[in-house]
Amino acid sequence: MAAEKSIITVVGKDQVGIIARVTSFLYENNVNIEDISQTIVQGYFNMMMVVDTSKATKEFLTLSEELESLGKKIGVLIKLQREDIFKSMQRI
């Protein structure tokens, strides 16, 4: 099965456990992290991940909705986008 690359962005006020909660969710849903970058700027957390969803245990839309819900629970904004859509948006 070919890789299905997607982009996850996480933005919000920095707090303990953001990375742990997001990566635990990905592990539990068999989503592989291929690359990750995170920074904190003046107390605001920003993380971007390239992930492979080809072996995920849930449909893409379900993953996206559950990540958004997780973000609300922990006080950050989480977005999951397919790589091709993300690239197209960056060109606009």
C-alpha cells in the first residue's frame, strides 16, 4: 500500500502534554509520523507533522474530526489536511 501523506498542524497556548496527547492519538490510530517540527514563540506552541495515514484504523474524515475534538479538549487548534490539498493551498 502506498503512503498517504498528510499534514497535521497544532497551534495554541503552550502547556504541558500537547505533544504527548497528539502523538498518543496517532499511535492509537496507527498513523505514522514521518517528520515533525515544533516551536514555542512567546508562549505559543506551534507544531507541524508530516504523517502517513495509509494504515490508519479509521477513515481520514473521522481522524480529522477526532483530532479537532482532541484539540478543543486540550485548548489548541488541530488541523489534518491531505498533503496534496495542503500543497495546493500554499500555492494560492
